[in-house]
Amino acid sequence: MKSTADIVKKRFLGFLIWQSIHSTIIFILFRTTLSQNGIVSLPSLLTCFSFLTFHLSLLLFSASLSFISSPYYDRPSSPYDLALALLRFLFSGQSQPQGFLRRARVFLGLFGFLLEAALAGTVALVSLCKSESCGGVAVVGLRGFGFGLVYGIYYVFKRRWVLEFPIIQRPLFFSFKMGLPSAIGQAVKLSAAAYIFSGVLILFLQDQFGSHIKTGNFILEQIIFYVGIFSVCLCWELSHHLHQVIHTKRYIFAPPKGSAAAETNPSEPLLAALEESTPKSLPRYLAYLDLCMVCDNNVDSWRRAAFFEETGETYKKVVAVCLRPLEHLASNFAEGLESSSVDKTYQQSSQLRLPTVSERDSRFSEPFNNSQLCAWCSWAVASLTARSHKEDRFGVAQLSGSNAAVISTLLSCLLAVETFLGKKTSLQSPNALMGPAGIKWATVTTARSDAATSVVGKKRGVPLHSQAYAIADVLRTSIYCIVSAFHEEMLTGAKAGLLEKDWIIGGKPLYGTRELLLQKLHLFLDFRAC
């Protein structure tokens, strides 16, 4: 079985091979088109040298792209924070805040990408457009530098370095073909913006590079520049799309079917990747994606059947690795909501600010950065729990207490996210609060929900608001998946007063109270949770 580092290396090498194919085609088309019009006539040796330098620039761009790409968005430090931390360290020797070094590395990586993109744009445009009619190497190189800088700024600002995993996994060629129209359209827009920016840059520096250009050649020169910028931009956009397709493709962490390892312990490679790989790394995300596919689909049912082995150890490990990100999410929200309800002074001051610059939203942005992983874990553990109703021959799910841990964690996460959205955590209707045996549940209303309602609940346009709704929908769907599979058993337990004992943990939940979780579970049993 390959190590996680070998998986990333193999995918990067495959990316370079496929990238060289489409970039070679674009280079040949560009040269052939200009040669047919009699614009460029270069010796074959110089053409080969231009071809090599063009691919060298693409290699530089690809290396920098792979270096900064990550499945997890980590907020970089600002230049002001870096300067302030440096001064604090030099003059007072104070230690840096937690997570500062990580954010500083992200900033330096993105800043390095800007410089490398500008350098790669300079080399690529000189390789394509160098001719006597384009004003020399200095002018072409400066326009290439401006193009690379514009592209790099847009790439960093739009967070395109964060890997986005597709909902539906398709074959590589089909996935690449599906993104061709959007890549071409994006290249047209970016090349136009870069062309204008580089033209303005040359306009201000035309005295240094010479402004004596014949009127008849000016239009021809601008056409060469734009076609060259568009060609480089198209290569970069196709490389970006190819990088996303290759690195987000599912990898199967399992021994070959029919081998000795598949018969003895087929879950060992997957569990090893989940537990031993670096947190927030690409192999960790690929392992969680593979686990979600195994739990949800019937393609690898033999792998899922191995989770329900007699001892129950494998099942408990799988549930534990799935609940870990969800527990982290609920804990972060519990701490954030607790700290947000300090006094009315903060609420009054926050009303004077724009919604997009709220410090409170910035504290909650980090939990949502891991929303993709939390969605996989939620759906994987819910699907596995639901399938245990029919596939668990030894009853390891119920006997190990995993069912109660799963439901309690999902409900705690849902309550925390709904509180963040401003939704009240207690029912308004008195009849809805009646539990089994006519017991009326206590209304739980805390200052945290009031703070969330007053600060977050009205912000429909804030990105965190839409992300919160998305993760709440995933959690709600996951709970309904379990409730639908065990509906009859849960109803019977509710009538007998055993629902809380079988499906809610005995200790304090991650968020809320046991009564509140049971009240929420009754809503799901009645299919009234929304």
C-alpha cells in the first residue's frame, strides 16, 4: 500500500504530464497562426529555445500552485500583523499568539506565489511574443510582469488555491472536459484585464523604453500582445482546472479485492490514512472522502461489511474519526457563542459597524473553514449508522454506545449552528414541549441565542450566513437519515420512556443540555425539524 506522500507525488507528476500536452498544443497553435500571417519568422533553433523557456515558466507556475494549494482555507496574516509581531519580538521578546506562525507561513506562501506568477508571466510572454515588432524584450517582459501580477492577485483574492471537491465524482477526462468552457471564459476576462493593466503600465514608462512606434505597426503589435496574453492565461486556467480535477479525484484506500489483506483486514489502510496523515492535508481529506463513499454507496459493500466485525473495534474507530471534526465544530461554536454574550456594550458597538467587518464573524470563520470535512463526516457516520440497522449482524453499533454518541454529536452541532443563525433553541408552542407521559420540558433560553439573534440572524448577505445554512442542512439531513432507518424503534422507545437512554449520551453534551437534545430528537421523530 502506498504512503500518503507517494499519493501526492504521483498526482503531481500526472498533473505535470497532462499539463505539458495542452500547453504544447497552445504554443504550436500560437506560433503557427502568426507564421501563416507572416508576422513572426524565427529560426528553428530560437523557436526550440522559446518552447523550452515557455514550458519552464509553466513549470514555475505549476510548482508554486501546488505549493500553496490546500483543501483547507487558512486565514493569512496581514502585513500589519507581521510588522507588529516583528517589532514586538525585537523590542520586548514577547511570544506570538497561538496560530500566528501558521498564518504567517500562509501569507508568505501567497506572497511568494504573487512573485512567481509575475516572473512566470514575464518569461512566458517573452517566449511567445518576442519579435522586433513588439518593441524588444524589455517591453514584452514588463507587460508579462503586469499580466502575471494581475492574475496572481485575482487568484489569491478569490481563494482559488483552495481545493474544491466535486459533489459527483466523474472520470478524469470527463471532469476536465466539463470545465473547458468556464476556463476559456475566465481566460478571456482575465486576459482583457491584464492587457489593459499592462498597457497602462507601459504608457507611464514609455519614455524609458522608447515611444517611437510606427502607426502602421501599432495595431498589429497590440494584437500580438493580446493573443499572447490570452494564450498564457488560457494555459494557466487549464492548468488550474486540471490541478483541481486530478487532486480532488477519489483515491481508494483499500487492498486489491481478493488479496490476502482484503480478506483479513481491508480497513487497515483507510484507518491508517485517517489517523496517521497530517491534519488538514490532502491525504487526510482524500481518506475522509473515500470513507464517505464507502459508507454511502453500495459499490464497495465488502469494505463496509468489514466495519461490522465481531469485536466492534473497527466500528468504534471509524465512528471516532468521523465524530472528531464534528466535536471540534461544536466545541468551537460553544466557546464562541459563550464569549459573544458578555455585555450590551459590544452589541451596541457592533451595530455601528458594517456586517462584513464584524469581529464576531471573524471568530466564527475558522470553524466553517472545515465545513467540507464536517459535511463528509456527518454524512458518513449517519449513513453507517443507518446501514447498521440491517447490516450489523453482531449489534456492535448499539452495544458499543456509538448510536447515542452519533445522535448526540449531530444534535449538538445542529443546535450550535442554529443558535449562530439566530434560531431559538426552545419551542414556542406549549403542546410541542410535551414529552412522553405528559411531561412538559423546560424552556431553555440563554443569552447566547439572544446575542446570536441580534448580531447574526439578520445578516443574509454575509458569506458565513450561507455557509452556516449549508452545514445545518447537511446535519439535518444526516439526522433524518438515522431517524428514518430506526423510526419504529425510536417511537417504541419514546412511548416506553427509553428514548433518552438509548439515543442520548449520559454525560453533558457538547452544546445544550440532554433535555434540549431529547426535545430536538422528538421533533425529528415527528418530522417537524426544519
